[in-house]
Amino acid sequence: DTPGHPGSEKKTFMAREKDCIFCMACENVCPPQCVKIFQKGT
């Protein structure tokens, strides 16, 4: 099953930095070290 393929049950997760609420969904579903989330002030 390939995310992004029209026949796929899995869909790609599109991260938009301005809409980020730090839910960590993008970091949890991406390959290791592909996305790293840093909250400002920490």
C-alpha cells in the first residue's frame, strides 16, 4: 500500500508549519530523522 497512490487506503500527511499545533503526527508517521519538531522556547 503506497501513500499518495490514488488506489491506496493510506494517504499522505501534509504538514503546514503555520497550522502546526504540535500534535507530533508528522514526526510519528515519517521515516526516522526525516522530520523533527522543536517547540519555540524549549
